[in-house]
Amino acid sequence: MRAGWLLVALAAAPGAHAQPPQEGVQWLQKMFAATQRLSFSGTFIYQHGPRMETSRIVRVVDASGSHERLEVLDGTPREVVRHNDEVICYLPDTMTMKVDKKTVARPFPGLTAENVQDLGEHYTIRKGDVWRVAGMECQSIILEPKDTLRYGQRLCADLATGMVLKAQTVGERNDVIEQFAFTEIKIGGVDRERLKSKFSGKGKDWRIEQSDMSPANFTDLGWTFKAVPPGYRKVVQVKGRLGNHPDVGQIVLSDGLAAVSVFIEPVASKAETVLGPSRQGATNLYSRKVDEYMVTVVGEAPTESVKAIAEGVAFRKPQ
């Protein structure tokens, strides 16, 4: 949910490496620490463009790692259970279990303690007002982009624990284009039994889709970028089976907060794909053919940014 990337104008000179206000940075570090160590349960609302859904989540962090169970309460039933890096998605309407390794997803917000300071190069970080969310007081932290090609963020964290209770992605017109917010939450004291899926033990009656993605070096495979957005770096490169698609590559670029995914697969393995731009709420997509492959770039960024990075993907068959 917390993805978003952009292409800064290539001819622009890099900005000054000003350090963000330390108080805002400390709050971001506190939020990151909360994603690593807190157990909680609650209900939250997620809005993505015109679509809104309500979900119930249980998360337990203990000596064996991090474990979650998420149940979507609106629309088509589905449940996601995660134990460390293994993710199982149950789709009862089609009796399907999707099993995957969590090679890309990061705890929200997608930060590390080491890269928070670097965010100040491309975002102005400031402490905002104290809000009230789910009956709890929370401190808002505003991240305003220093260019017109990346989205802003408003995060609000519980004053006591640093748990993120609300997050908004802000567009070019200062409008909220994506957000989530807890309506009720309990931090700590979570019964581990609540992690168990209601569909557990019924796998023999279900169709299982197994994804098998493994690390890859796309430079060695002949793929390059004409340019990488300033501040961004490759954080994930994987290749393999993704659902029903047997030969998919994925490259994720991130600036420490926002991220963009570049999907690559043979044209022959793709169903009919709409070339050029398309949009789903805050998420912009751009697809184009490169040699015998379909390249699709997905990110929560302005259309021109997604198009620019897609047009910059190049391929040359290795010798």
C-alpha cells in the first residue's frame, strides 16, 4: 500500500543535502521501530481512489519472528496469512490458495533506520499537529516533495508507541489520493490463536498457486535503465513464477519511502495488455513492448513520471 515513485527531471541540478529537522526524523525512526517490534490487532479502512474497503488485522511479533492475519471484510472474501516471509492468500470464492515468498513487501512505512536521514534530500520533513485517530492521540509528520514529480505523505503515529494509525498519500493538488486509517486498535496483548486462518486445514480441497521468485541480476540479463531517478536505487531484483505467469521479472526501485515496480515478461506469455498509460486510483501504470518482452511500470506517481521511466528501460541480448 505504501508504494510510490517518480522520475526527477534528468537535467535538473541535484538539490542541497540539507539535513531534515531532527524532530521529524526521530519520529520517522520511532515509526520504523514500531513496525519491527509491536504486536497489535485492529480494524482499518483503506481508500484507493474511489474504492474503499474495511479490513481486520492481527499481528504478533515474538521470538519466532513476525506473523500476521488480515481479513478483508467488504466485497469479495479474502484472507492473507503471513509467517515471516511466507504469505498465503485464501480466495474462498474460487477455492484458491496463493502461496508466495515476501520478496518485495516491506513493513509500513517502508523505512530503515539508516535511510531516514537521506529522505531530507528529496522531501521536506516537518512535525505537524497532534491528531486524534481511533480514539488515540497521534503525532502527524508531513513529508513534502521538493519537486513536482513525487507524491507527498502525511503519517500519524501514536504518541506513546509510534504505531502508525493513519497515513495519506497526497497528490499534486494537495488532494488525498490514497489513505488508510485505523477505526479501532489494541496494541499489545494479542492472543496468538487469532493468527490461525479460518480456512486452515482445508487445503486439500483448494487449488494451490505457488509462486517461486528468486534473486536475479538484470544487468547480466541485458536490462538497463537509461537513468535512475536521483535518490533511488535498486532494492529488489527477482525472477521466476508469479501466479500463473511462469517467467516474470521484477525490479523495485526505492528512495527509502516511495517505490516503483518494473515488471518484465515475454510478450507471448501475456494476455492482451493495454499499451501506454492507465490508472487505478493513486497508482499509474505504463506498458510498452521492448524487443520480445512486455515492460509494465507501476507506481504511485504522476503519469509523466511513470511514462519516463518506462521509456527509459532498454534491453540488449547478452553476447
